[in-house]
Amino acid sequence: MVREAPTQRSGLVATLPNNTKVTVLCHTTGPSVVSFTGRSTEVWNKIALPGGRTGYVSDGWLATSADITTLVPYCR
């Protein structure tokens, strides 16, 4: 689920099917989320959506090639 802000309590922007490729614009921190693998993380990623929209998804729900905090800048 893609959220308006980096928290599970914020409004829902979009729901993406499993294995959807997304572009991560930057990362930030927010409330901890436990992923389906049992990994806990406070990292949230701001992603680009179709139509120029953006939203946030917990890093626990994305598969990346390396630690996302080393791949993209911190959100300002």
C-alpha cells in the first residue's frame, strides 16, 4: 500500500500488485513496520507513481539490490 506520508496511519494513495517495479526517489524514517519476512524497519521510501503522483511505502515491502539508504538520498 502506498501512503500519503511515511506512516501506516496516513491516507492511502494507491495499492500496487506484488512484484510491481517502482522508482524510489528518496528515503526517510517513520514508524517501524514488520515485513512479511519478519524484518522490522523504520525506513520509508518515497516512490514515483503514474501520472506524476508520489507516495510512501515501507522499505520492508520493497526488494532492492542493496541498502536503500545507500542508493537514494534522504528526503528533504
